[in-house]
Amino acid sequence: MQLLMDQQTRERLKSYQPKDKPYLLLKFDSSGTACTVTGTPTLAFTDQIDESYHSVEQTDFDVYISDFDYMFFEQVIELKDIEKGFKMTSPSGLLNPIIPNSHFS
């Protein structure tokens, strides 16, 4: 699996990364829903990675994804800075129209 992003996106995302959370986690957020397959693809910085997580190819971040969340993502994902947040897409289309900047606060 690969997470693509341009320089502007990398710089913006790095500005939100806490020093004590070195890992970027691709995740499928189903909190607040009644079903584990209803949710939104998103990102989170974390300080802990489970040994069962898969490494995601990305040159500027240590990116991981859980076994369960893996099925909700394609092999290539693109993250793009859209000023007020980030947009996540894949070859099949839009995964998340906006991950707001406030999500990382």
C-alpha cells in the first residue's frame, strides 16, 4: 500500500504532527455509527503501533494501517492539502472530501 502526497501536503501535515506522536495511522473511523463498516477513511497521529499493523509506503512519514482497516483502502491513496484540511482519494474516487485541520488539534 502507498500513500502519495505532494510537497505542500507533506509540509502542512508535518505542521500538525505532535513531537510525541511519531506515527501516522490510516484508519477507518466508525465511531458514532451503529456498524463497523459504516465510517470514514481518515488519518491520526499516534505514539503506539500494534505489531500486527501493516507498514504503508510513504517517504516522509512512518505510516501504518491496522489489519481490520486495510480492507477499506485501495493500494494507492492520495492525500492533498486543500487549505482548510486534507482530501483523501484513490483511483476509484473520493474517500474523504475533507479531513479538517481541526481534526489534528
